[in-house]
Amino acid sequence: MRIRIEENERKFSIILPTRIVLSKPVLKFILRSKKEENISAEAVCEVYAELRRFKKKHGAWEFVNFQSADGLKVNVTV
């Protein structure tokens, strides 16, 4: 996973291994810290499993691409 933030001349990039982001310990942390009661643990597990399958089959894909009027750009690639 790569997170890129650009504002005017400044550029900032964070690279996180996708295997760590989509791992079971991270999933358990999210499930313990969630505030939303109507989302089941099984649903979150299914979403993570599908993200891992999609990444394995199709490779890198753009998850978020955002640009504000004042020049801030955010791009998240999984």
C-alpha cells in the first residue's frame, strides 16, 4: 500500500507492505476498536479476504484519488 500526499511543492509518501495492512492482527485490532455495532466480524473478514484475492489476481490498483481546490492531492494505491 502506498499513500502519496502532495501539496504545492511538498510531496510526502508512505509505503506500507500490503501483507501487513491486510493481516489478521490488523483485522483483530480493527474489530476490537470498532464503534459501529451493526457490522459483524464475519463481514469485515469477508471484505479483507476479497481485498487480498483482488490484490493477488489484479496486482496494484488505485483505492483513493482525491484532489482539493487548494492543490492538495491524496492518492492511495493498494
